[in-house]
Amino acid sequence: MMMKKLAPVFFFLVALSGSAFSQDAPGLYDAGTKPQLVSKQFSFTEGPAVDKQGNIFFTDQPNNKIWKYDTDGKLSVFLDSAGRSNGMYFDKKGNLISCADAKDELWSISPKGKVTVLLKDYEGHLFNGPNDVWIHPNGGIYITDPYYQRDYWTRKKPDLDGQKLYYLAKGKHKAVIVDDRFVRPNGIVGTPDGKILYVADIGDSKIYKYDINQDGSLSNRTLFIAQGSDGMAIDERGNIYLCGKGVTIVNPQGEKIGHIDIDEPWSANVCFGGKNKDILFITASKAVYIMQMKVKGFD
């Protein structure tokens, strides 16, 4: 995911007629609600994930840290030397599953910060750089693996052919490829019932929708929307929140129904958190923001 320079903060909601977005037509937030700046003390923020209590964990990847934003609004460092963590997601046991691309691994981080490496390669080859992750209700893990050259790597080219989507079944130690038809896969999110998966191909400005089969394989790949996304989130109505230049909200039919504009170079990722899971938490370049919503999320 991309690292760019910070711009001054200015917020507005697009409210145009025709095919553009009405300010609060979806009823997702009150008219006039604005994102609130939490902090700008970071280098590039990513990977927000929420635990069962509503605390949000996110990464400052260039500084190699995972931060915690608790339900009382307090910021603290959860983990130093965080493996250059990127996308993250909590499992049912409270472990933070992290795409740790310092060594192109998938980590499980316990509530006390103990690291267990779940994946370190695919058939003896380094992953491109695990980027984002979503965990199925059955415990299976889906991982996107695009290639972004990092300045902290010694290698200068991929070890694998292609940029793919992988699945790690619960209790297994080897991932399998579930789709290899991407230019550069990135954001990923699934429905809470475990039936549908959305995967962004940011390299081809497309998002695909899949049916999830009982064995973790995917079927019925269809184009959901001709727009890419960095990280993604889903709310209780099935709306998908896409990241890039601000946050675009898309309904389950793939229609754009709202846009939250943030005057930062890039909005990398998003999740719902807080005690009621109704706070939208946005990682945007060197900053993080929160926004009060009228809907809840399932992250």
C-alpha cells in the first residue's frame, strides 16, 4: 500500500445531483457529520482492526509499530518491531492476524504481544508481501499478496510468478491459491455470514465478488464494481467502504451511494470500532480519523 506526503486537513461531503452522491441519502450518518482528526504523529498508517471490545489496532508501517486506539479514545503503542505489519484482522481467540511484510510472513500476535509465524513462504518461495487479510467465521484466512517493492528489502524482484489470493484453512500450515487472475490484489473483506468475499484488484481498478464454498474455495467470480480499493470494510447493511482518495461507500448491488472526502494524499484503510461498533476509523497518510456513523460494522 502506498506511502505519500501529508497535506493540510480539510473535509467536505460531496452533494451533487444526478449520478453523484447525496449528502446523507443512505442514512449512514447525520447530515453535517465530519471526520474528526485523532492524531497526525505517524509516517503512514494502515491495517486497522477491531477487537471484541471495540478497541482499534492499526499500523504505522514505516516506523514498524502497531498502535492501539481504545474505546476511551486513548492512543498507545501495542507492539514495537511489528514486522512492518500492514493489513490485520482479529481471530475469534483475540489474536491479531497480521500481514508482516518485513520478511513476507503472516503472523498471529497474542493479546500480550507474543508473535507466532503462521506462514513464511509458499512452496519454498517468498511471498510477494502479504498485504491484507480477512478471516472467515470458520477460522480460514484469506490473504492478498501483491508486490510492492519495499526499501527495507534486499531483494529487487518477486520470488513468485504472479500476484495472487491465498487461503489458509484453520489448523493447516500451508496456504493454497484460490485465485490467480489479478494485476495487483489488495483490499479484502467478506460478509459476516461467511458466504461472500470481496477482493480489490487495485492494479486493474476493479473489485470482484465471490461465493465462498464450504471448503474455502471460491466460485462465481463476478465484477462487483469497476473501481479499485486499498483496504475495505463492511457495515451491517452490507454496504462496502472503499479506500483511496477518501472513502467511497457502495451498496450490495455495487452502486455508489456516498463519499467521505478527506483532504489527505491517501486514505489507506478503514474499519468500524468503538464500544457500539459505530465509529468509522480511517487511516489516512500520516493521520488517523474517526467519524460517528448511524450504522454498525462487522470488522
